[in-house]
Amino acid sequence: MSIWHWICDLLPLEMLRWGFMRNALLAILLMAPLFGILSTMIVTGRMSFFSDALGHSAFTGIAIGCICGAAAPTGVAVLFSLAFALLFSYVRSRSNQAADTLIGVFSSTAVALGIFIATLGGGSFTKYNKYLIGDILSVRPAEIGMLAIVLVAVLVFWSIYSNRLTLTAIHPQLASSRGIPVQLSQTLFTAAIAVVVTLSISSVGLLILNSLLVLPGAAARNIARNLKQYHLFSVVFALFSGISGLVISYYWGASAGATISLSLALIFAVTFCFRKVRA
């Protein structure tokens, strides 16, 4: 962190005089590539509703952690989200129901269970509001360290499985015929989404978290001409929106998560217009 603070001292930005803004910016620089990388596969694999369901399961895990008196409910939430993702993958592989139907079942169950646990015994729901809206300005160095570890793990996973995941998402039968373990690839990918969603929920908020996982890839898909551009544009859009959203929210006094999401929505609108012109 000392190196990061030294870098911030060199930047001529008023907001970086504050320690919490430095932490928030560093968290953005770690989360944005995660969102950008995962977004391409979420969009390609039509899993946007699944990432939303994982957000609901993360909230349920946090509620369980708080009820059990855990000092760090996020750890409990990560374990619960992983179990949720693995259970979904298991049921999906053994059911003839459509994927969106199963996602609806799991998502609604997670929401109901989370609210039930949070209000059990007449408990107040207000203490969970921060997880619905998010507050990246309160991110702690320990959480930043965890994000860094997850980013490295996802980059390693992506370098090994990116082509397999793309083929699996586009044509699972062809992927299976080429010896690619489709079920294992899908399970590892859902587990990665579960961890990223859970670690990000307190920073950006459950209500808009899914937009950050969908919009970068959707915007990149509008203008990308090949797979390399698709991944690159998604990461660049996520980084640009993250940094600009944080700066705008500081000077305008708005929610950082919402501002980042709106920045991504604007980028999607602009790239959509370029797509229409190109077509």
C-alpha cells in the first residue's frame, strides 16, 4: 500500500488527498478488470440473470454470517455463494428445464431466504441497506488485498480456459466432441462469478451489481470485430467507467456504484449508435 500512496501523491487530483478515496480508486482498478473479463463470457453465454441470482445468494450468505455472529460475514457469503453456484451447476446438468427457468427458481429462493433470515426474530432490515446500495468509499485494505488475489486467480484461469469457455458457451456439443470438459469449465466459471460478485456486493451494491457484469461486454460486443477486441474493449470500458464514475461521484456527491453503472450505460448507447452506423 505504501507504493500506492506514493503514486497517489504524484497525481494532481484533489480527491486523492483523502485515504478513503485512494482505497476506493485502488479497489476500482482491481474490480474493473474482473468485471470486464467476466462480462464477455456472461454476455456470450447468456448468463446475465444467473449473475444477478448469485448476487441474491451473496446477500443471503451475508445475512447468515450476521445472524451467526461472524466477525467477517463476507467470508460466509463467499462460501454460501460457491455452494449456490455449484448446486445450480449440478441441477442444471441433470434437468431438462430451460436455464432461465432454473435461474428464476434459484434466484427467487435466494431472495426469499435472505429476507427471511435477515428479519428472523423481528430483526431490523436497515443494517443490510449498505449491501443493497453499496459504498466503495468504505472499502478496507484487507478487502483490497482479497480483490488482488482474486484478480490474479481469474487472470490465470482466463489464460488457460478462455478459448474453452468461449467454445463451450457458443456450441457446447462441439466443445464436448473436441474433448473439452464442458461441465467442469462451466462449474469453474460459475464459481469465479460467485466469488467476484460476493466480494463486490458491499462496494457497489446488490441493486446495480449485475449491470456492471453485463454492460461492459454488451458495449464491447457492439463494436468488436473479433474475439481479441471483444475482451479488450470490455476491460477498457469497465476501467474507464470505473475511474470516471468514481471521480464524478466525488465531485457531484452521488453514489459511486450508480455513477459507474450510468457511465457504462452511456458507453453502451454510444457504441450501439456506432454499430448502427457501421451496419
